[in-house]
Amino acid sequence: MITSNVDICNMALDYCNIRNITSLDEETKASKKCAMWYDTVRRSLLVNLNASFSINRAILVEVADFVPVYGYEKAYKLPHDCLQVLNLDSPIRDKYYQIEGNYLYCNNHNKIVKIRYISDVKEVTKFDSEFCDLFALQLAEKICLPLTEDEQKTSLIKQLAEKKYIETSAKYGRDNRMIVINEPKYRQAKVYSEIQDFNYPAK
């Protein structure tokens, strides 16, 4: 059972055919390389995958003494573990906010704002098996060449990581399907037009 960051690192080292470690504080090259890349790979995967276990909801309270320099009128403090905001109350409102630093800025005149967001999950016991395996593969891809100087092995690990990423991404995509909201036809047409403009800007 995978219960610690050392377990993830040892899975990565197994892919590289490198001797396992007992701690990230060891004075070994393998331990130092794992420690250097561990959090970078973890955060990147959380943000890019929208993993089900990392999605949280929160109610943000308006910052009472906020005085804007310019632009947006309201500010809301983001949760301390927020890596990325997914959406506000409904997808239609998503274009009306800005993330800067640890704050969400908008012109919403409510006292609270509801968000869905990706949290900075550090507890390995919360990771599912698919995430653990992909995490280990992407970590192995980062550390294999510096540890083994074997380009062929590194290339093989990269191919395995790419294949696993596609499978895992599809899995989370099925878990988090897009919500379709019933709106008047004129509103649907406007939203569709905005999406088209965003994805395919005029040349």
C-alpha cells in the first residue's frame, strides 16, 4: 500500500532500476534527485489532471477593508491550499473574475462567492492508485537520466508516462463531466459564440 512520499519515490526508482531509499533526507544522489523533483511533479499533475480527490468547494468571504488600486471592486481571499480555481457559482460567470496572488477579484456585489478549486493535496493516502502510478512514472522520467545516464531507459519511461497520462486523464474526465445548464436560447447562443471566439480567435 502506498502511504508516503518515500513510497512514491521508490516506485519511481523501481522504474529506473535504482536501489530504493528509506528517506528523502538520505545523503544519496537518488534521494536528493527525488526530493528536488517531488513537489514540482505533484503540483503539476494536480493542476493539469483535475484529479477527483483534489477537487474541493469553498465559500469565500469578501475582504471588508479592500480598497482597489483600479479595476475590480471586490476582493475575496482564496483558501490556503488553492492551486487553481475551476469555476465560480456557474460556468456562465467564469469570465468575470481575476486571480492575482492569493486573492480572487471581481465585481460581484454579493458578500460571499462560491468556488470549486484544485487543492494542494500533500497526503499520499488521499491519492488513488492511478495517480500514484502516473506520479511515479513522471518522477522517474525526471530523475532517470541524471541517475543512470541511460537515454534508452529514460525514453522508455517517457513513453510509459505519456501513455499512463492519457489513460489517467480520461479517467478523471469521466469522473468530472461538464455540467449542462438550462438557459434561454438567446443566452445559449451568446455563450456558444463566446466559446467559439475564445477557442478560435479571428485571424
